[in-house]
Amino acid sequence: MNSNKNNKDEEFDDIFDVVDDALDTLEYTDEELNRYFLSGHLPSIVSEEEEEEITDNDVVIVETMQQEKKEEEEEEEEQDVVLSQKFSQLSTHTEDEQKSDATLKRRRSSVASSSPDVHIKKTKTIIDDDDELGDDSTVEPNQIPTYLLMTNREFIHMAQTITKAISSIHINDIQQLAILMHQIATVQIDRYMMKVYLHSVQGTLKEPNYTPIEINRSVWPIQVQSLMLTHHKSTTSMEIHTEEEQTTCEQLLHQHLQDMKEKIQDYEQQLNVKKQTLNDFTSNAEEMIQSYVQMYGIKQLKRKRDLKVALINYHYDSELLKRQYLHEQPNQYQIEIAKTISDTKRELEKARRELLELKYRVFYNKPSPSLDSIQVSIPKVDDNNDQRSIDKYKKIIHRNKLDVMATKILEAETKFYQCSTIFDNELSTMWRNHRELVKNKGMPTKLTDIVDQRLKIMSDRWRDIYIYRIQCFSLTSYYNDIDPMLERIGFSSSLIIDTSHQLIPEQLKLLSRGPKHVPPCQLSISSLNQSTDDIIKKQYASLKHQLNNVFSKYHVNIALSMEIQQKINDTFTNLFSIPIPSNIQQRGLHEKHLVQSIRFAFNKQNMILRRTADNKNTFYLGNRKEFEAKAKDYLMRSHDYTVFLTKYKCSELKEMIESMNELLMRLKTNKSITDNVYHRLLIDASKVKLPYLYFLPDVSKDNEISMMPIITSESSATWKIGKYLNDLLRPFVNKILQPTTFRDEPDFIQKLHQYVHIDKRLRATTLFCTLQISNYYALDLHQRMIDTVGCFLQDNLLSNKLEQLTIQTIKNLLHIYLYYNIFYYKNQIYKMAKGSPTTMALSETLSTIYLFVWESRITKELRSKNELFGRYKDQIFFTWNNSNEKELCRFLQTLQDKDSPIQFQQRIASTVRFLNVHIDNLKGELSTRIYHQAMMQKYSLPYVVGHSKQAHSDWFRSALIRAVCCSSSVDNFHLERVTLELTCLTNGYSLQFVETQVEHFFGYFHAHEMRYSKDPTMYDTFRKNWFSYMTMQYELTDKLHQFNDKGQLIQLNYRYEHGPRCEFNEQFHRLWSHYFHQHPTLSKEKTKALLTTKQQHSLNTLLAEEKPTNLIQ
């Protein structure tokens, strides 16, 4: 029996949050935050990352199934034990506990102080404002603490560990020993507090500062006053007491100290007697019990004690300052203004705390008990009690609770803003009266110094209470004293469950973090036996390889390239050669074991995990057999694919590649393409990877899960041709389509504003129409698609050439591309009959061309009427003033005749939804706001490509801009802003992450007051500023596209795990600029260098298993 096994040197919260790296000191600086606003942004294809992640085999976090099975079998005897709280993880050393407490306090303190402009609600289970110390006793002699009950999993696990090693000891004996240890520790804590009370009463709590005045230093804490009244030793709670009362009080406190000392001795004697009756009891077993009691019981009591001591000190200092103030003989005004400022400061700090605590409740997934009424009031979806219905019921609860929290936060913001305004006004009034020499309203320096000191004490006091309350949220036992019988549904909901399962809460909690969650320290854990230098080399390897390629391509001389590489390598090594904090490493090990246990459970219970097709950071958990049956049914009913080979034949695939190369050779021989283009497109069979098909669940419809096919494309036989054609066509196509294309929601709203406010075209009878194209990526047969592209080019080119290629050559290359797209699924090879893989950018370019030709029938009708028309990918919007709804429906019906391959759903009304915007024509007045579909996950993050935290940071800022541009009213804007904040918090991003970005968003145009203001005029100005900014950002994005189109965009990345990422990026760009500022091809005027980070494997890569295990290569 080893009590020290897997001790945690540092404590970590089992909430799987996104870590704010303390070493990345530049992450939240203005310069770093401004990078997003001052840069263009290229779109990314979500599925591009799948293949890249899976083929990265440098780090193996998931071990073989044989190892997993062995580990699982060893744990099956105690399946009821929660993984995160195995006793083997407990620390047995007091020093470790003190270190852990200090670490957690440091972490909470840094978070708490990250948002100085905002603070929370009364919960009787933890310390409150005026009555926070009302119940001083921690001893409950007739009640067994919750953590020592026979129903407690952790206690049972600890006790069984001992009884297995010492069979003569019964679990009841262990419970009695633990209760005695608990009682000794709690009385020791109470005795410590009694000593603090005595020092305060005696006036010796702190060393007196040198002051020329003498004041009474004896302060009776409220607990002492209550004690005196209880024992009928005092009949008053006045601040000044007689000498007799003072003597009586000290005698009473001394008597309590003696009684507590005797009680401790009595419990210690009982403990020794009990140990002596257990013949085989060992010091090791005693240490395990003591460690358990300290970890699960006493640690939190000590935290509460420390807070009580701090509050008594604050009260003591404040009271002495009050006495000093009165000793200066202030006039009535000076007394009243000091009280008013103190009172308003107190209300401000309470409002600040209430606001922040609401947000932390979301972060820690600890809804207020007041929200239980939502859970009780909403009936179950149906009586079937199947998993899908249960999950749907929980999702309704999730969303409703977060909606209520959003409203509560808005109310708390209003209260905080009001309290802040009142306090600022009172303080400024005091100073104005003083400066203007108003009679009897001056404030001597001595008085203002005392006021300032008391205000600081008040801020520190509330800060400490706030930190303590937030620490309580991280406790698993937080709800035990509220309603232990209620299965409380929290806020987190990024997991859709569609099958019965036996996963434990800890596993579900990890899966709820979504497919882009990255378990920490994967590289370090897999390299435990390697030196720091070896790990750094692994992290730097990809960047080193990329730089060598760049220097070779741009003919940088060898000596210079070696010098630059050395400088960058030295910088990388110096910055990242730092140890990972042990608490983060322990968390990484914990998540690794959880991932292994989840994989084993999936195989054992025949379950399948997939990210959802809506590109949200949400997992779908289903039955594998049912999921694959739906996929098979989809393939059988689809006309987009045909079987190419029923059995894999390597020779036939090689023949296909040879046929493609032969067609390229013909084009070269005919001078249709140059030698350079030929060699660029030539297919190397040894480097070709056969694409494979997998399915994502579409959960957008109520009570129905449909399939969305995804075909991988990178390194396929058609990859080079597809990329070449897209690079050729896209810039030209975008230029032609720009007038009728919406870039995004802000661009759409700007053009709608032009139609309404500049062109004055909106009338009370104006209708809005939206069309949703349902077969966007498979619009028509290949030959018709090729012919349509040819017609488009003929109509829009001045000659028959696009750059160096004729229209016919482009059609010939399109023929090779479209007719040779094949993929692998379930032992068969298929060919695409319509469209091409959605993972290739060319697919969207071709669909865009095809729809442009088709939609010309609509634009021709609208152009003469000055109506607004535009399209974003597969969605079309236009206005209609020409006639009534019926005539418009007849017109649209002509577009959907029998021969038309375009399939679409239409909506015509004065109120429609387009993109993510709700648009209303209110009798000629335009109203817009952000729209959230009922079946979509309102509080889910997007599924992103690249470094998750950086990508979600960019998304958050773009979503804030979208919110202000799309919300015509200030109230709708603030509601959407809070919704976005809660989205980040409920998905594990810290309050520092959220507050820093939001504050910077408002500060970018120096509109900090807009954070809480609801002034419509101020909001209109703020909104106009962001519309102007978006125009500038579109220009920056266009420039970035131009760099990319000309092959002048250099994209570099390195593997990142921990450390000062932003500092390295800054130094890298500084070195790059230093060496290449006058280079003929690598200067910033000629090329653009982008440096990004690449994380380790996400949960999607580790658990989804989208890649077939028997894939043919």
C-alpha cells in the first residue's frame, strides 16, 4: 500500500477549461489584441485539417487497445469510483497542500483582478457580506460530515484501499478514526479563531503605527458581541465598552480557549485509544486517513478560516481609521460625506461582485439554486424516456438556464453601472466643493487620506470575499448542502447524446468540451524520458523545414539562411525551454487516461462519436450500428455517386493515374499548357492518397438525424489540378460576382442599409425573399457543369484566354478534375457523378459560377426595379416591390421547372431570416438583430481550423462586430454581446479571456462607456464606426488574397504546447523584418509572412476515428 502514489504537486480543477498560460505575458496586450483588427483574414475550409492531424504521428497519446483493455479490466472491480478523484491522486504532505492552496489562490487572484470594472449574489452556503461570519462554529459533534458518509464514493474508495491491505480493520473503524481526526482539526480551527478575537478585543491584533494621537485600539468583532449577548455578559452592542465589560469579555474568551484545548485533548485521547484497539493498524494507514480528511474536509475549512481572519483584520483597520477620523473633530458635512462615500463604495463593490459571480457560475457550471425552478417547471419531452428524449430535455434546460443568466447579467450590469455612476458623482462632488472653497465643505488632507484608506480596505475586503466564493464554485461538494437529491442540470451542453451508454460524468464532462478541445502536455507526456532539448527540437522541426524550403525557393544565400535559422532557433529554445507547471502536467495525464477509458467504452458499448455537420464545436454520440445503417441508406439513395470498383485493384487505380497523366501530356504536346504547368500538375502515383468518405450527423432538424458526406481530398489524384484551377478561376470569378455577393453579415447589413436609408426603397409593402439552395455542391452532371463554366468565361472574358490558358484548355482540365474524383468507403471505390469534394476550394468556385448563370434570370427581373439582390454561398436574398406575394411565387416557380437541376426552399414575407440575421419590415421601418435557430446550439463555439484558442479568439471578436452591425437596437446588441460572453465561458474560456477581449472591443473606438450604456445616439455612432472599420478590413482581406493569388503569401507554423507564444511570434517577425526589409522578393512590400501555431491532437482526432482503420493507400 503506497500512499504517495501519483501525488498531485499542484492542484488542478477538473473542469477541462482552456488554460491561460501565465508565461504568455503578451497575449492580452493592446498590441497583440490589435493584430486581429489590423489584419485581413483568409477563409479556411474546416475539413482541411482532418487529414493533417491524423497523419501527424510524432505524438501518440492513445495507446494500443490491448493496453487499454488491460487497464480497464484492472479498474472494473471499482467502477463506481470517479476517475478524477481516485485516492492515488491525493497529496499526503502538508507542504504540498500549502503549495496547492497558494497556487489556486494565485490563479484565482489573477483572474479576479483581470477585470477591474466589474463584481455578485448572496448564497447562504458560502460567506456573504454582513452575515458572512454569523455562524462561527465548525464543529458539529452529532452530525457526520458529508465527505465521511458511507455513501461517499471517495471515502469508500479510500477505506477499501486500507481494508484490502489490512483485512482485520473494518470500514466502520476507519470512519470512526476519520471523524475523530475531523473533530480535532475543526476544534483547532475554532481555537485559532478565538485567539484572533482575543487579540482584537485586547487591541493587539496589529502593531500600532506611529501616530501623534492616542485612540482606543480595542475592537470587538461582531462574533464577540454576539457571544457576550448570548452569555448575558453585555446588554449593548456599542463600539465603546466599559472597563468591566472589557475584563468580562477577555475572561470569557480565555475560558473558551481553555474549553477548546480540553476538547482537543479529549478527542486526541479517544483517537489514541481507538488506534490501540486496532492491532494491525499502521502509520501508513493513519497517514492515508489523515490525508483524506485534510484534502476533502479540513482544507476548505482552513480557507474559510483564513478569510475570516482577513475580514477581522479589515474590520479592525477600518474601525481604527474611523476613530482617527472622528478624533480630528470633523464638522457635520465632513461626517456625512465620509459616510455617503463609504456607503456608495460598498454598494459599488457589492454590485461588482454580483456581476462577476454570475459569470463565474457559468464558467464553473454551477447554476444558482434559484434556477432549479426552470428545471422543475419544464416538462419532459415525452414519456418514452429514451436517451434522445432525455438529451433533448436537457438541452432545453441548458438553453433556458443560460437565457435567464443572460438576462440576470444584463440586470447586474445596469446595477453596477448605476452604482459606479453614483459613487463617481459623490466623490467628484466632494472634490469640487473642496476646490471651489465652498463654505464648511472643505476636506483637510488628514481626512481625505483616512477616506482613501478606508475605501482601499473596503475594496480589498470585497475582493477577498469574492475570491473565496469563486474558489467554492470549484468544489465538487458545492451543492451538497443545498439539495443533494436533485440531479442538477448545468450550463454546458456541447454534447448530443443519441444512444444509451454507461459513461461516467467525468467522461461526459470531457466530451462536452467539444471536438476542438486539446488535452494539454501531449508532447511532454509522450516524451517523459527525453531531455528538454529533444522536446524543443520536435516542436521546432516543422518550422525549420518550412524555413529551409522558403530560403531555397527565394534563393537566400546559404550563409545568410544559416545565420537566420540559428537566430530563430536560439530564440525558440530560449523562450520555450521552460518546465511545464506540475498541475498542468498532472491534468494532462488525467485527460490522457480519460481519453483511453472513453475509447475503450466506445468499443465495448459499440458507440460512435462524430462532430456535428453544422461546424459547431459539438460532439454527437450515437449507436455505431444505427449510424452506419443511415450512412449506407444515404449512399444507396444518392445519385451523386456511382460504384467505380467493387473490389480494390491496385492496377486499375494506377491505370487511372496513368490515364490522367496521358491527358496532361496531350495538353502539353498541343501547347495548351506550358512545360512548367505540366510538371506542376503531373501526378506522382507514389505520393497519391486514396480519398475516403466519412459522414457527419446533421442535427438541424427536430427529431431527425440525417447524414452529411465528407470526402477527404488532400494528396488525392485530382488535388494538384483542383488547386491550380481554383487559383486561376477564383480571383476572376470573385471580381465578376462582387456586386451580387455578400461577404458576410456586416456586408449584407451595409448593403441593406444602402437600399433602405440612401436609396429610400423600403416601403410598408416591401417583401423580402430568401432562397436556400439544397444541392449546392452537387448542382449538375459534370459535362453540364463544364459547359456552364465555358459559357461564363466566354461571356465575361475580353478574349478566349484567362491568363495563359484558353477557355477550351480550362474545360479540358476541368474534365480531368471532375471525372477522376474517386473515394473509398467500406471496401468499395466510388466515383462522383455530380459535383466534387466539398473539402476542395474549387468545388465552391464551380458552384458559384453555375449559380451566377442560373440566377441571372432573377437579377434581370430585379435590375430594372432597383431592388437589392445578393448571395452568400448557398443562400440568396432579394427585395420585391413589383407585385404581391402570389405573383412572386409564380415567378419563382418558373425557375424550378422540370429541367432545372437547382433545388431550393423559398421564404417570402415582411419578416425573414438570412444568414444569421432576423430582418423585419415594420411598416416601412427596418429592424434587424442576430437570429438563433431553435434546433441549433445557441451557446456553442464554432469548429475551427488551427490553434483553437487563437481561432476562437478571432471568432469572438468577429462575432462582437457582427452583433453590433446586425443589431439595430442597443438592447438587442447588449443581449447578443452577453450571449457571446456566456458562450465562451460555458465552453471553458476564462473570464480574463472574455473581459479582456470585450474591453478591448469597446476601447478600440474609445467607447468604454458603451459597455454598459443604452443611449441610442451613442450606440448609433459606435455602430457607424464599426461599419467603417469593416470596409477597411475588407480592403486588408483583399490585399491578403492578392498576396496569396500571386504566390507571395508565406505561411509558417510551429508546434506549440506551452510558453510565451506571442513573444516568440513578435521576435520572429522582428528578425524577419530586420533581415529582409530590403530583400528584392521577401520584403514586406513583396511578400507577406504569416506565422501560426499548430497544437497537438484534438479530441476529434483522438476519439472520432473518421479515418477508416483498413484504409487503402
